[in-house]
Amino acid sequence: MANVYDIIIRPIITERSMAAAGDKKYVFEVAPEAGKVEIKKAVEEIFGVKVAKVNTINYQGKAKRLGAARPGRRKSWKKAYVQLTQDSKTIEFFEGMV
């Protein structure tokens, strides 16, 4: 992947992810073809933090109806849980939301 902004698509903002932000755990939607090492480097470069570990999970798109007898699907996507090191600063983007 050429650009770090192509790897990190958007942050996931939910009650559960905001509660985990206090423990320096952040959740992002990432590119489906991105690996853990690429995600780690992208977060470190974009936010200027140190990443301890990255966990990922793939979500399959749900089947949906698009009218009479026209089946369709939502897109499949990938979510990454990023744990920062204890000596790392927090990500400022999430600070005002907690």
C-alpha cells in the first residue's frame, strides 16, 4: 500500500470503544488487505504514538434485499484494535469524546 491514509479508513466511535480509550486501546476500520505490521506503522506515523500490539477481525457483508427478488450484499470490512504502549501519549482525536 502506498499511503498510510489508505490503510486507516476511519475510527470506530462507540460506547465500548470510548470506554477502552481510557486504557489506550483504540478501534479503527482499516483496509481489508492491510496486515498488522502495516496497520501498526500507519497508526504510528499518523498519530505519532507507539503501538504495542494490533488485533484484527474481518467482517463479512450481510445479505440484504434490494427490492423484489434482487438479493444484494453490504460490503465486507476489517476492524483493527490497536493497543498503545504504557509510555506512549494518547491519541488526541479521541480525547474530547470520552
